[in-house]
Amino acid sequence: MSDPHNPAADSGMAASDHDSPWKSAIEVFFQPCLELLFPQVAARLDWSHEP
């Protein structure tokens, strides 16, 4: 089936993983960023739970 949003789906090519650097950056920097920019929000979150 043709997917206009994913041209690699028809060609049999593996899709590139372009977003994994961003996912890694979010995992590392999300909590410190919230604590710096939005300390009141960060204080209300339970950081002991895995995402």
C-alpha cells in the first residue's frame, strides 16, 4: 500500500532514525530544563516514575 508520508515504505528501504538524537537530548535535559525555566512546575512532578 502506498503511503505518501513515508516514501521509503514502498521502496523497501529502511526508514532513517532522524529523531533519536532529539529523544536522547530530551531524556537527558528535560528535567534540568524544567527545573531551571519552570521551577514551580518541576516541583509538582514526581520524577521517581520512569517515562
